[in-house]
Amino acid sequence: MPSMPMERKPICNILTLSKYNAHVCKGAPSKVSAKFWIKDDEIIMEHNDAQIPAKDLKKIQMYISLNKKDIIYEWFRHFGQ
């Protein structure tokens, strides 16, 4: 999946998005990631295997929260269904 555009310099790439979660890495795409569950009323981090700093995780979580409709739309556009 292509990186989602972010304001200023991107701090992450959204690698994959299943129906309810996103795998995110900092910088270039990587096999290690942080995993966020996308719920209707909250974004929950399951793990941070990429060891992304806490201040960046907060920004990523906020970005996902503010853009979840666009992120989910792009996932369906890319993968279908």
C-alpha cells in the first residue's frame, strides 16, 4: 500500500491495513512495525515492534484517528471489497 500523505515530513508509512488494523513503520517500509487497531471511537496500539519513539506514536495515532475514513477508503481502493 502506498504511504498516506501527511503534513510536513512524513514520520511513518502505513504498510498494510486489514479491516480493522494498520501496520505502521517509521521511515522506509520495513518488516517490523507498530500495529494499531482502528475502532469507531478510538485507535488502540497493539504493539510497537518497530520501537517508534512515544512522541511519534502519539502523532501517528492522532493522524490515524483524524484520517481513518480516508485510510480505510484507500485500503478498499487498493485491495478491493
